[in-house]
Amino acid sequence: MAKYHVGVDVGKYRHHVTIRDISSDTYCKSFSLTNDREGFDEFISSLEKLSVDKNDFLVGIEACPYGINLSYFLLGVGFNLVEVNPFRAGQFRKAQGKKAKTDKIDSRTIAAILSLGDHKILSITDPILDNLKDLTRFRTDLVNERATMIIHLQEALSILFPEFNSVFRQLDSAGSLAVLATFPGPEHIIAAGEETVGKTLSFASPHKMGRGMARRIIEAARNTVGVIQKQPGLGIKISILAKRITSLQLTIRELDKQITEMFDSLPCKLQGFPLGRAPTLAAIVSEIGDIHRFPTLKNFLSYLGWCPQTFQTGNFRLEHPRMSHAGNKYIRRLIWMLSVFSVRVVPLYREYFKRRVMEGKAKMHVLIAVGRKMLSTLYAMLKKGVPYNPNWEENGHIAAAGR
């Protein structure tokens, strides 16, 4: 059992540390250190002055990107480490009646939280999962950035050339973006002519688009109700957005290849999972990490936030509580998207969805139940290390793997 609780409030350039002596219930030391090798060595020296046994310390570090270097350093030399949610630390500080907020107060708060117990000791994660988490989160940022740019592109086209959306089904298709990048507006399209626009389309989308599509675009440009007065400014904006979206899509495709190669090197083979591409499954698996840290399915679902939020006071108990929002936001979004997709393409989930809806259940509630079924299946696959078996579910329960 630890004799000292160490709270670390992290910062970009400096961290503040407070050490709490459990036996005397006092804060015996408080100091700051730089976020570099010299500061880390100073941290270790300060702890060794109290005890040379690393098991005498439980270190709590604020969950923040600025603390990752220190976390890996401490784990590498053998210290017991836990992450403390900044929101939880803030609520704990307020509950103690402290309105002031300083680095010293925050580090003392983190050290005090460690006394509550029930902490999961961190460990150095699998290198492949660790890198997959970084790449999949980066991919999510790129996809969100692309979605924002597409919205801006739609807004500009709705003013300058609203008929363009009726010609192209997908605004972010290769042919559409090629036309907008080269001829950003009705006047440019008409001036270029059918042959030039057709060549641009054929080059961007071989064997799919050509002069026939070019003819439709030019006809729409001649009959547009767009505000031609805004052609110069919006034309520049449309061209730049089309080029940036094209570049982002190429980057995302290249990133998908790297993620897929890394995902295929994992010992757990999820290729047999009923739905989901490699980047999606890689994101889910990397966010889960070591499946054995979840002893039960309930622990697993609670970590992901795919469970109801309990609300009870006195004799009152909410019969139909809302879903908890305390889970991993990256997995929650992916599971929800997979749930919607699964009821269309996976017979097992489609039949379950139809049956529950016919019984009078709300569609949104049934989709949540479908997501829970998928997570239960995923948990069994990762826990037992076996491929997907569509006959696992018998009478609404997960059957033993390999049955």
C-alpha cells in the first residue's frame, strides 16, 4: 500500500507537484519542475529523498496532453500511476469549498483525490494500439475538417450557383471538385466550353463522366439564378475550398492505408466482424486498449458510456433514464453510426430491429439496444480471442465462443 500520494498539475512548460504523507495526513512537500529531462530527474530525486521504494508512491497526473511525456517517463522507471479527470478534480476542489484556482491548489486536489481509492493503475499500452489511437484520432480530426469545408462550399454554391447540386449527386466527388477547382462559377464554366469541361471531368473521373455531364453543367450555368455579382469573391473561395477538400481526401485515403496495415498486424483479427471498415474497427479497438482491464461486460459498457444514467431520490426512481454521456466520445460516435448501418445490412440486427419496432419500441431506443448487442459481441471476441461467429447469440444471450 502506498505511503505517499503525489498530485501533479501539468502545464505546457512547468508542472506543479504536491506530496501528501498518508500516515500523518499532511502535505509534506510542494514544488514545481520543468517539462524536460532535468525537471524529470529532479522529480525522481525529490521522491527518493522520502523513500527509495517506488511502491511507496501513488502518482496522480491530470489527464492532459502536456502530461503524456511525464507519464511515460514515470511508468518506464516503475512508478504506480493513475490519471485524474480534470473535470472531476475541478468538482472535487469546489466541493472542498475552495473557490481559488492555482497550480498549487490543483496539485493538492489531485493528491487528495487519490485517497478516495478505487483507481485503475496505468500501464504502458501495446505500441501498436498506442499508435493506432493517435492515428485514428488524427483521422477523425481530418474528417471533421473536411465536413466543415464541404458545408462552406455548399453555402457559397447556394449563392453563386445553386443549380450545381442538382447536377452532381455528391458535392465531394472527384469530378465535382475538379470542375469547381478549375471553373469556380457559372461564368467560368460557360467560357470554358463543353469540350474543355468534358476533358476535366474525364481526367478526374475516368469512364464515369464526360461531355454528357459537361453539357448538363453548362446548361445549368446558363440558366442559373445565382448572384453573378458575387462571382469574383465567391469564385476564389469555391476554388480554394475545392482544392483543399481534394487534398484532404487524398490525405485521408493515404492515412487509411497506414491504419489498415497497422491494424492487420494486431493479434486480434476482427476482419470477420459483420460490419465496419478497418479504420473504424482500429479506432474502436485502440480506444478500448487492453480488454482484460474490464472484468465484466458491465464494466466494459460503463467505460464506453453505453448504459443508462441512474437517477434515484428517496422513493422515486426514473424508469426510463437517458443514456450516460460519461463514456469515450470517440467510440460512442462510431458505435452509433455502426448501429444505424447494421440494421440495414446485417440480417441478425435488421430482424431484431424490425421485431422490436413492431412491438411498439421507439426506433432510437432499439438502435441503442443494437449497439449494446454489437458491443457485447465485440467484448466476447476480444476477451476470448476468437473470430466472429454469427451463431453466438442464442435466445438473446451471447453463447459461449466456439459453441
